[in-house]
Amino acid sequence: MTTAAEKIKANAERLRQKTPAKPAASEGAAPAALDATPVVANQPIVVRQKNVRRTVDLSPAAHRNLDNWQRDAADRLGLARVTGQEVLAALVDRLLTDTQLTEEIMHAVAGHRA
């Protein structure tokens, strides 16, 4: 059985072997940061397949109220529970497709920053 540190070292070594060495930048060359999307001939474009995790910080009151809302929603839907993940994913889906909701959220974000 391997320890977490051994797994991390093995993964780092595997990634080092996988990543080609970068040539030294000459003084006249453009900075690498400007070339954000390098083009490699005859290589397929890799599309991310796994979901990406986001986290959110809530006040204790907002967290408690969200928990209560989730319990009420589970009762109304006849489910054992409704997860925060489900709620936030549904909210993001709506945000990205509902123009009225998008405008409301933009105003709310601007109001929080003012």
C-alpha cells in the first residue's frame, strides 16, 4: 500500500515524463503567455470530459436557509433529499439560458459591489 505522498510523487513524475521540454525563450521571441492556444499539427483537440467543481462561501444564515429550502423541496418532490449540488447546477443552467434571470443576477452582483 502506498502513502499519499508516494502517490503524489509518482503522479508528478508521470506528468513530467508526459510533458515535452520547452525550448529556452530567445530575447526576440514573444512571451509564452501571449500564445494561450498553441497549435500542434496532427493532434486532436482535447475536450474536457469531466465535470468541473466550483465552491461557494455562504454566510451561516444563508447556509441554514438553503438547507431548509432543500428539505422543503425534497418533501414537495417526494424525495429523500435534494442536494446543494443539484440546486446550484439547476441555478447555473437557468442563469445561462434565461435572459431575464441573467439581467437580475447582473444587477444583484453590481449591487453587492456598490
